[in-house]
Amino acid sequence: MAIGSDAAMAVAFFVSVASVAWSAAYAWGKWLARPRPPALPPGDAERRLANLESAIDTIALEVERLGEAQRFTARLLEERLPAPGQAALPPRGERPGPPTPH
């Protein structure tokens, strides 16, 4: 008795679905059986939260310092730039420094 093409495809599909289902069930079982981390001691959570709060406060201070430095640098650059309507460089004869041959 020969198996037809449709029957072979049905068997292959069933075997494929069964293989995927078994693999998923096996992986889920392994995930459920994994070792759990131990629970934190009662005072440890408060200590960790206090450390986290301290770290966030430190980061906030550093960000404020960086912002202040950026504002200072921007103000210095603004003071060095010429006002609108003024030439960026003085006329050629008024430039300080030695003359160049070119």
C-alpha cells in the first residue's frame, strides 16, 4: 500500500507540530524548575532603597554641575562673538601681529 502525497504532508505536519509543542513544553518545564533567588532580608530592602536614593541625589547634583558649566561656557562664547552688524575681523590694516608675505 503506497502513501499518497497528501497523506505524507499530513504526517509531516503532525510530526512538526508535535515536535514544536514538545520542545515548548520541555523549555517551560525547565524554566519553572530553575532555582529561585533567595528572598531579601527584611532590612535589606530599606538599605538598598536608601543607597539608590543617595545615588540618584548624587547624579542630580552632577547633572546640575554640568548644566552650570555649559551655561558658563555659552556665556563666555557669547561675550567673545561680535555683536550683530559688526565685522567679525577688524580691517586688514588694523590687525595685530606681524605682516605675512602672502
